[in-house]
Amino acid sequence: MNPSRRDFLKTSAATLACATLFESQMLYAKALNLPLGLQLYSVRQLLPTNYAGTLKDIAALGFKEVESAGYYNHSAAEVKQAIADAGLKLVSAHHSSVDLHKDLDHIISFSHDLGLSYIICSFPGKTPANEHNKDFHLDDWKWNADEFNKIGEKVSAAGMKFGYHNHTVEFTQTDGVLPFVELMRLTDPTKVTVEMDCGWVIVGGGNPVELLKHYGNRISMLHVKDFILPAGFVRGGGKPATEQPKVEELGLGSVDYRPILEAAAATGHIKHCFVEQEAFNVPPMQSLKIDADYMHKLGATS
């Protein structure tokens, strides 16, 4: 065999191997195949002054679904019209535990008028005895689980689903117990679903892939965000970051979403996936385009 023939075959084999690897990396992401979503907290500084225009700008980047984090004094009719004009679908809304306890009936009614599928608790509450303490105790998590079951029952009766969105505090050992595990143990799967924020899981010391494997039937939605993690941080090491991580656009930080999305697709239970960009290193719409492009390149979203 002459050198040119040998080199050609080597090159062809290498090209085929790379193509096969690339295809295998893309297959699982395509299996997720969800509409590209955005948590509107990402544009909280733009919505108050240009609500309808900001929604249209988001849609122009390829986002198809959105999740609210406030309505900026707009009525349900005004919100529905702005969402429709932008060609978006409003899937869910975030409310803190405090707001849910203070105004649950109104939140349910307003969400029903909007045609939402989910009402999400964005941050847990504390028992009255511990409300002024900055730390969460095990009793707080048991109280939250009980309250979530009650809220979930009322939300279900209104034709929607109730869910919980994590941050980092759920992955700090409390009285020898991991709060996230306690919430999964004590909440009723028929009343409480989970919107897993993958970025905050990692910063908190958890492992999104392992959580999806163990609690895949409980998790129906994802939040994706990226950070540059502190030096020496061990992913999934069970210890939260000791320094504040730097927010980055998707694909530019430390989080590789390929194995996470593969695990998510394998569960068969993920219904929605929302990008959340909590800070910007470039102009907002440029930042969100980077995020959208990343998700599209992974083949995770349509």
C-alpha cells in the first residue's frame, strides 16, 4: 500500500470516528427535543419599561416558551395579549413562599386566567419560630414539605400543577439530613413536582446527573445557567462553593450541560427547559443569543 493510500484511509477513519462521536453526543440532546424557554427574571430590568417589546425581542432570538417572575402591574388580559403578540407561550410563574402564603387565592386565580400550567415556589419559607433566623433548620424543611403538599392540592384543584425550584440551600447538610432529599421524601408526588435549577445544584455541591437518575420521575422542568466556579471547587462533591461563582453565558463557564441533558432525556419526564441568565457580561439580548445558540447547538431545544 503506497503512503498516499495509507494516509487517505487513516484520515477517512479519523473523520468517521469524529463524526460518529459527534452524532452520539447530539442524539441524546435531540431526544430531549423541548421548545427553547426563558425565565423572564433574566430580563427583569427591561420588562418594566418595555414589556411587549422585550417579549418580541426574546422571541426573535428563538425562544418559544417563557416563565414569569412578576407582571409589572399588568393585568392578566394585558399579559396574555403581549405574550400572544410576541408568539410566545407562558408556561409557568415563580412566586416566593412568602407571597404564596400571603396571597395564594389571588395567585391561583390570576395564573388560571393566564392559562398557566404550573405555579412554582421560587424560594422556601421558614416556620414562624425561625422566621428571623438566617439559617434553615430541619423543622423548616419539614414545615415546607407539609405546606407544599397543601398548596399543591389547591393548585391541582384549579387545574394546574405546583412545583418547587431549588437554589443552593437545599444541598447543605442540615441536622445530618440533606434538605433536598427530605423534601423528596415528605412531599406527595401527585401534588408537588420539581423544577431543578442545574446551575444552583452544582454551586450548592450537588450533582444534577445523579439527582435526575434518582428522582427523574419527580423532576418535570429544568433551569439551565452557567458559572465560572471557584478554584478548587469539586463538582458534585457534596460541599457548596465557598466563594461566589461568576455568572457566565451558557457554554462560557464551568458547567458542561451535555451529560446533564443526556440524563434529563433518559428520564422521559422533563416537559420544559428554561434558560436563566441572572447577570450579563455583554448587552442582554447579545447574552441571551449566546445562550440560545448554545442550546440549539446541543440539539436540546427546538
